[in-house]
Amino acid sequence: MWEVNSGFNITEVLVEDYSSLKQLTTQMGDDISQHLQIIESGLEEGGDIISDKENMIKAWLFCHEQRIRVLYGRTMELPLVVPFGLVDLARGAEFMSFNLAGELHICGCILAADSFINGLAHLKSLIIMCCRTSPSLSIGHLTSLESLDLIHLPDLCSLEGLSSWQLQYLSLIDVPNLTTKCISQFRVQQLLVVSSFVLLNLMLKAEGFIVPPNLILRYCNEASASFGECANLLSVKHLYFWQCKMEFLPGNLKFLSSLESLDIRHCPNITSLPVLPSSLQRISLYGCDDLRKNCREPDGESWPQISHIRWKHFD
């Protein structure tokens, strides 16, 4: 919690969450009473929160896990009544949106390994953003899941229960510790979003993995970029580079023989284009001033690379 909310006043955060937990004691039983007392003693006037940090973290985590179990311990057949304050599963959460047959958004929380162990069998879309997590999360039983977004999760290493998951949409943004084994189990049908060429190339090496028709490289911090296994990219029709720091596009871009559109947005370090595939029909540039100048007709250095393209959109 200290790490997740380093920009907030810790005392105010704990006071607010302590009040929320006290309101939920009827739903969570007497198990949390002792832990609430630890938090309360640390909040008493003159108490040293920093010196009691470890005990308060342990107490808060226990209460938080019990609060999660109140939510997920209910069966899907029973109506889900979310008590006041339960939506903020952890202090620092921006929102938590529940539609158990549709979408679940989790932001700014601390998630235990078994946070998704019960219920949610009909969940279609799951977004987990800016959370501290256990190294492993068990979500393999979410067999109806079609869309998965994992964003800014520094602790996450693996997703347990996966077996060549078939997803329509997958987004992996800033998940630096995700294991190769976990990455290799994803199968994506429509759209893949990644923030690292290293991660993408690990996926390309996985046996049976084929990149879907829509591929977005977003927030990539690598200075250089290269596609590892171009044979697994032949199905890509629409390629997007958004808010990346690279200086050059992949030189082997020309081998993407099915590519129909290329969209580059807010990548200020890219100033020129490589040889592009002859299949390309549309190119769009947004917020790339130097690259746009370099693509001007007729004397721009990159103009020969795009002169044959039917639709060109520069902004």
C-alpha cells in the first residue's frame, strides 16, 4: 500500500479505509476484529505509523483479502449485493466496475493469488491496471473470457491455469516479469497490444503462435526495434505504433506481405521510413512532425517509400 499510494498522505488513506472496513464487519464476521484493532492503534493520536508499518501492512492485507472473499465467495446464482465501500477493494483504487457477465475493471489494488478463484465463470472482459499482485494469479477457470488487459503490473510473473488460451483481444502493457512459459500459452484471434519488442518476439517464438490481424506496439521504450520471426507475422493486416521511443521502424517490415495499413502516432524519434511492403494501401501519421516532413511530396527522403500508397493521412 505504501508503494501503490506513495503520493498520498498515508494517515488519511488509512483512516478512510479503516472506516470502510468497520462498516463491513457484519459481512466479514469477527475474523478481522483483531486486525482492525492493530490498524486502529496505529492511527491513534501520537502513534508512529512508520514504526508500525509492517504490522499495519499485514493487518490491512488480511482485512483486504477477507473483503475480496466477501465479493468472490458468492455463487453466480445468488444476487450480488455490493455493500457500501466495497467497490474500493484497496485504497488507491480509481474505480472498480462490476458486470459479472460482461466486464470487470480493477485499478490500483493489491491482489492475492486466489482473488479470482470463485465465480466469474461468465466474465467476458477483464482489465487489471496499476496493481500490486502476487507473482502468480489464478484465472485459468475464466473460460468465457474473450478480452484480457494486463497493464502496469510489476509483480506479475504468471497466470495459473492457462492452457493455450483462445482470446479475441489481449493487451500486455508494462508486465516486465511475465514468464516465457506464460507468454507462450496465449492465442489471440483479433487484436494484440504489447509494450515491448522483447515480449513480442518471445511470443513469436512460441510454437503455434500466430499474430492476429491487428497488432499495436504501444509505449515501447526500446531505442531500436526488430521483428524476430516474420513468418508468424504474415497474418498482420493492420499495424500500429503508438507513443513509442524507437528511432527506426523494424527494417524487416517489408516482409509483412499481408499488411494493408500502417498507423504511426506520437513517435517523435522516428524521422524516416524503411522499405514498406507493396501490399500497403494506407498510411497514417499523427504527431510525428519530423517524419511527416520527411514524407512530403516530391522531395522528402521517405517519399519514395510511400508514393505508391493509395491513401495517405498526415496530421
